[in-house]
Amino acid sequence: MSNVEQTLSIIKPDAVERNLQENIKKIFVENGFNIKIEKKIKISKNEAEEFYKVHQSKPFYNELCSYLSSGPIVVMILEKDNAILENRKLMGATDPLKADEGTIRKKYGISIDKNSVHGSDSVDNAKIEIDFFFKS
């Protein structure tokens, strides 16, 4: 039985700065994801604060927002059966040092903050995050 989901994926500033977008997109495609739509954008600190407002009580919130707005990012809608869970597995742990071999963060992440990719963590958040970047 098919359970096609959509999830938001962001290729973060550290990865775009190192010109890794094509490598990362290739990993998604090789793992069965359909990149439904993508765009390269730069968001403001205010937009980053809005996007990450779910984390605003956490100590890393301000740095996270500064970082996401520090350079261009690539936002994508990925589609696949169980896309949210599958993307989280493929990304690996938030800390690249703890991420499994073969995951995107193990391969390209620099630090917990500069871990190259973001992916939605639930069906509800995927909808909110996709609407944030792709509302018509």
C-alpha cells in the first residue's frame, strides 16, 4: 500500500556555499525521492525567526536563525512513500559526528549548527514548512 508523503528539505547555507546542492539532490534522487519543486532563495533573519518559531524557547534559536539567513539556501519539496521518516534517516543525526555512515550529514555536515540539510520532522510540520516556502 502506497503512503506517498511530501516533506520539506532545505540545503543550508554551509552546503550551498561549498556548492554541494547537486551532490545532495543526487543523493535524494538515488534514494527514490522525487524533487517536486525547488528554488534557491535567501531569507531574512525575520523570515528565519518565523520559520523556526517552534524552537524560539531553545538556547540555540538566535544562532539558528542568524545561520539560516546568512546565505542562499535551496528549498525543495520531496515526495516518496513515507518521505518524512525516509528523509530523516537519509539526513542522519543532527550532529554529524553522531550521524551514521552514508548519511548526508555524516558526509557533508561541519557541525551541529552547520549540518548541511534540514527536513521536516512530522506530517503536520511538513505541511506548515512547505506552505511557508511554497504558498501560492
